[in-house]
Amino acid sequence: MYITLQLSDALYERLLSSQKRIEGSIALTSPTEGNFNPYRMNKQKSNKYVKLKHGRVSVNDDSVCLTLRINLDETNVNPSEAMASDCWEATDFVRKATHNP
């Protein structure tokens, strides 16, 4: 089966110049036509991270991310105390990872 495929001019130029495959997805706009969207090609920045009791904190050159998830039915855990404890641990990690005194 043949379909007509639409892609951007920049992507077409990249295909011609590199002659390498480009990973992506095809979305059909009709049974015989579609468009192509390449997957994101950005390289992941290296992250430093540490797991916490209830989450994770990560640091890269551009940003810091803290994620916490505390189940309210977890036995012997006060959510506000668990949050404070994990935040202090995250703070220490970020301070060391970014070399801030």
C-alpha cells in the first residue's frame, strides 16, 4: 500500500543531508495520507539524583526537581513531618551537588 506522507521542509533537508533514519510517528489524516513527526532528539542532560523515603530529588545544570508522594494511610507516618524530613535531606543533597556552602 502507498500513502502520501507530509513532513516539514527542515526534516526533509535533514534526511537528504545525513541519509540516516529519523525515528518518529506517522499520523493518518485519511486512509491514504498522513504526516510524520520526528521524536525529540535532545540529549538528556546528566542528572545527579538521590532517592528519599517518600520521593526523589534530582539536579542538573539547569534545574532542580523534588518529587514527594506520601500515602495518607501509611502507618506511623505524620505526612507533615515526613515532608519536612525529606525536604531537609533534599536540601543537603542539592547544596552538595551544586557546591553551594
